[in-house]
Amino acid sequence: MLVDQRRDEILQLIEQQGFVSLHELAERFGASESTVRRDLEYLDDIGQIRRTRGGAAYTGDHITSFEERHTTALPQKQRIAKAIAQEILPGQTVLLDGGTTTLEVARCLIGKPLQVVTNSLPIANLLVNQPNIELIFIGGYLYPRTGVALGSLAAAALSGMQVERLIMSTGGITERGLYNSNTLLVDCERQMIDAAQEVWVAADSQKFGRSALAYLCPLSAVTRMFVDCDLSENWRTTLADAGVTVSVTEH
Amino acid sequence: MLVDQRRDEILQLIEQQGFVSLHELAERFGASESTVRRDLEYLDDIGQIRRTRGGAAYTGDHITSFEERHTTALPQKQRIAKAIAQEILPGQTVLLDGGTTTLEVARCLIGKPLQVVTNSLPIANLLVNQPNIELIFIGGYLYPRTGVALGSLAAAALSGMQVERLIMSTGGITERGLYNSNTLLVDCERQMIDAAQEVWVAADSQKFGRSALAYLCPLSAVTRMFVDCDLSENWRTTLADAGVTVSVTEH
DNA sequence: CAGGTTTTGACAGGTTTTGATTGAAAAGGC
DNA sequence: GCCTTTTCAATCAAAACCTGTCAAAACCTG
């Protein structure tokens, strides 16, 4: 492998993960630790990373400058995300809605050969340079802060589309169905549901029983729901009655 | 095999993969390493690639990649970008094509109240959280490395659009017109030209007289061209004859 | 076809990169 | 505190790579 190519990829890896160990890099690139050490020294010299004992950390502007990484309930979301990602098979076409949980799902999908469709800028940033993933971005009016594309352009793009699975999260769930916080967002998500053969929803148990501003869809529109274990027997039967397959992630 | 054909294909390969090793090229084309070395030297001379130890890397309009962090032509690009940004008035609608120069333009636009349309992921990242800027992203197949959305989805989104100005850069300029390095990209850029009332092109003087793989449009399609000062009298008249207003940026 | 030019492959000599080794420095356990 | 483990910087020989050169081959051109 070429010197510059290796350094480039090392840099990308560090940008993505925040921190990478020397040992891991050496193994990954099939190079000696001496070599990786010299690469890190170089990247440190040009100010792109900061060396630390045992590895290196990223210093530059964060690509995913958004909130994330500091949100609460992260481990729970990661568990759910991992469970969802495991059920997605190589070669499939997946539509990823915006949101921190779906971003975690995207992280877990790295490495699998897939066709990914999304309207989320952070997810696009994460996946754009993954060699195995063919990435299609749904354009539209880019909503600040969340970085999600909405509006008529997004609707038009989605209307002619067919995907196997839609992965989305939700703001609240009642017996009536799913809710989210924003009307524009809900409009777009309805289009997504129409475009998908199966609708998979990530929902931590806190969302149950809570509604939100905008009604999205009935429970019956959902194919599978991934929740953490703290879900009452009551809810389980309600979901089952609506035809939703419930997957409970282990602790 | 013909020399020029081989060089073209080498260039294409490098553009596709980002990095290619000398050894791989020699094997692929059944030529000696000396020959490939000379080809790379030539392509480096005309600025299409950058030689690295053991092979070569693409220097075109990369953004996410590490290349960019070393290029020397940055101040020049920044001067041109600044000149363009100054001519854009508050409240206008601007379509920004992908590329490092247009990214610099975007940087200079921060703070102005504008409606910005783009198919470039890096530009979207830069502007998504700017309070005064309403950002619309053209979706499509997201091309790796450059982070530009192309393909039929992009074409569809552009076809129903009207903007005041298109800002784009180019890979090469001859009397016949403008060129760029990639067929898919050129298709999309033609749509952009159709959607815009005025077409503004950023072009450093090195691009003049050089063609690239794919033909884009005649000179007459361009409204204004922004170049740095080193432009021959000959070219100035050629451009003027084609009806292009030329703006030369000061040193 | 002869004479001249360009391109090609091979090779020698010099430079850069690499991986192994070694002793020193830092971190962690007890 | 003291000892063990891990990490680091420095050094060095080997390998990989580059530059420049040269003669042979391919290709113009008249």
C-alpha cells in the first residue's frame, strides 16, 4: 500500500472514531508499529491529529459537528441500533430516517455491502466514504440543527422510490399510533413509509404512552419494533394485536 | 497501445480509485515501470494527478481527502472565491456546484442572507447551521470522495428549478468550451446550467488550454468568468468574443 | 527507404521507507 | 515505594523506490 494512501486512511479512521490505538492501526494496515508510529508523527506534525499514549486522537473540526456523542441514553440507543443492524443482510436496500438512533444504526452498518438511502446529513457524512456502501441522498430543504432534508423536493424524490426496509425512530407512541415533533418531518416520514416494504421502528421504552405534536401513522403501519427490555406486558399485547413484531434487546 | 490512450486510462483509473500503485499500473497495461513512471510524471506536470512514492494520487477536486490539505494553489482559489462572493448580493438565490473552489466561495458567503442550492455534501455541511442561509440540497447518488450528488435523482430535482446564479469550477478550458473530468458530473452540470439565469465560472489560469475527459459546454454558455491575473491577451479576446465577461482578481 | 525523432525497457547509483531491536520513559498494580 | 508492563524514541540494515542515462525499438517524415 502507498504511503500517502495509508496516511489518508489512518486520518479518516481517526476522524471517524475520535480515537484509534496504535496496535489496532498496525494490525489493520498490516504494517509494523514503527511505521504507524511514524505516520502518526507526520499527521501530528501537520496538525491533523494529536498523538496520545498508545494511539492518536482527532483534533480538527469535527465532521459530525452536531450535538451527538453527548446525548443521554446513548448506551441504550446503541444496543437497539446494534440489534437492528444485525438484522440487515448484505446486499439489501435500506432507507434511514434522520435521528440519533438511526445514526447509531448507520454506524453499525459500516462494512456491510448495502444500498443506503437517507435524508440525514450526519448519516450521509458517516457513510459517504465507505467503499461497500452505495449511498443515495434524498435532497430537499435542509433543516438546520438536525441536518435533515424535508419539503417538496424530498417528497418528489421519495415518491418514485422502492426500498426493502425503512429504519426510523419516533417521538412518542400511544395506542393510536406513532407521533413526531414536527409537521414537515411527519409529512416526509409518511412518504418514506409508503416507499418501504417493511417499516422498522427504534423506540426506547420511555417513548411509550407519550404523544407528540404531530401524528404520524397507526401502529399497524409498523412491521417491526425494536425496544429495550423495560416494556410492560400490556404494551406487548397491544403491539402484537396491531400486527407488530416486537424485538426486545438484551441488557 | 497508444501513448495518449494509455495516459487517459491511467488518469481515469486514478480518478476512480484515488490512489493507484505504480506496480499495479505497469501490470495492468503491460508496460514497464519506467514507462508508467514517465506517464505519471507527465500527468503530474499537467497537474492532473500528484505523484506519490510508489504510485500516484488524484488531485482533482477532492475535498474529504488529505490531498487538499497539501495543495499549494489554495491562496489563489481563495482570492477567486472572495471575488465571486463579493458580487453576490443579499437575498439572491445561488446554485453552488461541487469542488474546492466553490467550497471556498461558500465559506465567503457565510453571514449573508441567501438562498443556497447545492449538490455538494461538504458545502451543505458548511452552511447547514448558518442562521441567515436557507439551504436546499440536491439529492442523488452520492459520489464517494468528492461528496457530490449526481445521477437521475439529481437531474430530476434540478429540472424543475430556477436560480439566479450558478457558481461552478471547471477542469479545463479550450476554444471549444469547458471540460470536466467525469461524464456523470458533466451531465449534472448541464442541468445546472439550464436551471440558472447566469453562469459564473471560477477558473485559475492553469486550466486554460487544457482539456479534460468530458466536454461540458461552449464558452458562450458562460456569463462571467473569474480568473487570476496570469491570463494571456489572446485568451481575453477569445472569451470576450464568446460573450463572456471576464473578472480578473488582483494579486 | 534512409535519416531523424520519440518512446520504451533496462540498469546503476542514490534516496526514502520499513521493520526489528534496544534502552529509556511512562503508566499501572501491589 | 518498587516492580512489571506498556509505550516511546533512536538506530540500523534491508527492502522498495526514484532519478538519470543509454541503447534498442517504434514511429514519423520527406
